[in-house]
Amino acid sequence: MKKLLVLLAILSPIPAFSMHIMEGFLPAFWSMFWSVVYLPIFILGFRKIKQLLVEKPELKLLLALATAFAFVLSALKLPSVSGSCSHPTGVGLGALLFGPWVMSVIGVLVLLFQVLLLAHGGITTLGANAFSMAFIGPVFTWLIFSLANKLGMNKKVAVFLAVFVGNMATYICTSAQLAFAHPDVINGVTTAFYKFVSIFGLTQIPIAIIEGLLTVLVLNLLSDHVPMRFDFLSQYKKRS
Amino acid sequence: MTNKTSNLLLIGAIILIVVLTLYFFPNAEFMGADGLAEDYITESQPDYKPWFSNIWEPPSGEIESLLFSLQAAIGTGIVAYVIGYYKGKKKAV
């Protein structure tokens, strides 16, 4: 019976959650665990932002833009091929402009807004959600871009890939967090992980694509007008 | 390819993805709810009960739409402002 349910779950177009674990759906232990794990990341991010604003105060506007971009994208419910909707994260842009550590703070801001005003995600799941969305996602985005860059890939393609992978990495991380917290009763964590990934995976793909395209779009607009001295952007323009 | 062409293509691609999705799946519910992820967990672990509930929930779908729209609008406003600022600054130089 269980197998049938799982099969039905995988095959039917189940509405996807938008990569955030809902309030109360991480048992207390895991809630604490991820919060504790995330705290040092947040503190580090906070310090980095402070340092950044002291050294280069002209970056304030771009920081605001990266935050605003994350806000916009998190608010977009996009229809997907699985027959449901999901949200992109929008943290890719900031991760590329400023590096992943800065996003650890910005991501939390977006998450808090959504928790408090939209009942989206949760306070008990804030640490876990932040870990996936504000840390893992940006880190992968940053890594993939650096790699693609080293390989001499066209900058715009590199950005697209980096953001796409970052988005998928976020949701895979969330699936893992859910699998640890809700292992399959018979077969344990791995089975649960595959179930979560397969159920929600298809939904995320077009969303991640759209996020990649939007990020390239905004970077194009920025690189046209923002002065060259902003490291990432000047690099971006040089070999697009 | 200039940035302008590239941008138009990007916008076109995004619209295309969304439109095609809606076109090929006219009967899908497109529920965004986190609700069915909850259902999935409760199916596989019927004893699990969420131990904390949201501090506040929007009283209706309409209010929720309002808040999402506000979030997107304010964010877009800031993005547009910053881009415009730099564009203007460049022109002034």
C-alpha cells in the first residue's frame, strides 16, 4: 500500500512546496540542529557585509539591488511542468556580485519577511531554510561560476549555469533536510531523500531556468551602466 | 549580439516558458500550496504532528496576493531605481 502511495505521489502532479520547509515540519531536534549550524554562517556573513560597507561604501546601492532582486524573485509564483507552482530564490545574483557569505544575511531577511507576513516557511525551520537557500545555493552558484570562468566559458552562459545549479542545489539540500527529519518508515533516509527529490525535482527545473535567465538579464542591464570598478561586473562585461 | 538584443531574447524566452507551460497543461491546478508537501509527509508518517504553527497567516488568498504583489513591487522598484541611478550617472559624466 505504501509503495502504491509513493508511486502515486511520484506520478501525479503534486503541487510543490517552494523549497521552504513549512513551520513545524522539522522536529525540534532538527530545528535546533540547523539553527545551530547556521548561526556561525550568519555571523560570518554579517561581519563580511560590515567589512564590505566600510571598505567600499559605494557598494551600498548594489547590495540593495541584490536584496531587492531576491525579494522580487521569491515573490514570483511560477507555473511549472509538473502542474504546480514554485518560487525561485533570487539569491544567485547577490552571490555572484558579492560572494556567498554576504547572501547568508540577505537570504535570512527575505525568509523572515516571508515567514512573518506570508506564513511561508517557518521560524522553527528558519535555520534549515537559510542553510539551503542562503548558504548552499549561493555557494554552489559561486563555485560553478568560478569553475565555468576558469574553463573560459562565455560569461552569460556561465552565469546561467551557475544560477541554475545553485537553485537546484538549494532544493536538493532541502530534500535532504526533509529526508533526515522524515526518513521512510521502512527504508530510511535514502529512500525518503529520493522520494522528495523525484517528487519535487521536475517542478524546479523550469523555475531554475527562469531564474538563470532573469539573473543574466539584470546583469546585462547592470554591466551597461555600472562603472567598471565593480569587480564582478567589469569582469562580466569584458568577455561576454 | 548587443545587450539590448540579448535582453529582449531573454525576456522572450521567459515569457515563452511560462506561456508554454500554461498552454500544455491547461487542466493542471497549479496549486502553489505548501499544503500538499504536508500531505505527503503525513501520508508517510501519520503520527507526525507539526509542533509549531505560524505566528500569523494572511486571512485570505486575496490578502496573500496583496502581500506577494507588494513584495514583488517594492523589490522591482528598488531594482529599477538602482539601474536608473547608474544609467543617469553615466550620462552625466
